[in-house]
Amino acid sequence: ADGGAAPYFSGPAVQSGWAAGALACALLLAARRRSFDHLETP
């Protein structure tokens, strides 16, 4: 079943895409947390 899909999902381009997506999510979460901290501080 995974004969044709495995090479696509495990390709270097897809892995780099997943890495970029995870990094973008982490940066967005950190930016939101930082902005919330600035808003909460008087």
C-alpha cells in the first residue's frame, strides 16, 4: 500500500517542508506568548 506513497512522504523536500512548518509554528507561538506577556505587564 505504501509502495508509491512512501518515497513522496519521506522525500527531502517534504521533510524540509515539515521542518519549516514546525519552525514557523514555534516562532508564531513564541511571538504570541511574548506579545501576551507585554500586554499583561503594567
